Amino acid sequence: MDALRSIDLTLAAIAGMLDETAGEIRDAKLEPTSDHLLRIGRALNEVFEIRKAIFATRPDLEPNWMRAERPPSPDNRLLTMAMVDAIEYERIGDFSGAVELFEKFLEAASSPLHIDIARNEIQRLRKRLES
């Protein structure tokens, strides 16, 4: 197996493990949960940046699901930024502020996938407001 293929497979496995771990941290309510999730999110982003560099050199290694999403929705970046900021609001207990970020995102969003994710986050945050 060539080096880039091996690196990409390793990074894909790491991304999967990080994603799974984020869910476990959330479910276990390991405090400070939002800080831990933010760290994992940043790590996932770094892994993805390396994979993008691999795909620029070796497009044949790029998974089909990534090709199908081209060009990327501008909502992807905007939602990611909203989620990172919302984690900070959650960390300080300002759930209303986090909800407002997602509501503002929804005003400009056009991607059904990203709209659904933002609505789910709003619902989750409102439940935290009620408890």
C-alpha cells in the first residue's frame, strides 16, 4: 500500500474514533463537556485539513460521499462557526445566547441538511433552558 493511502486510512479511522468519543463524552456528561467537545471538534478539523491535502494530490483517494457534496455549501462554514461560538455560550451557561446564534444562522441558511442540524441544536439548547 502506498504511503498516502495508508495515511488517509489512518486519518479516517482517527476521525471516526474522535467522533465516537465526542458522543461518549456528551453522553457521560464529562465536565467541562463543552470544552472537551470543542477540543475534539478542533482535532477533527485538523485531521480533515490533512485529508484535503492528500485528496488534492491523490483525488482517487477521495471518498465518493465527499465528491457528491461539491461544491461545498457556504452553510457548512457558517454553521461550523455558529457551533463553535455556541459551545462557548454553553460553557458559560448562556443557553439563550447559543439559541440566538443558531436562529441567526437559520435566517440566511439554504441547505436543508444544515437547517436541520441547526434546528436540532436549538431544540437541544431549549431543553437545557427548561431544566
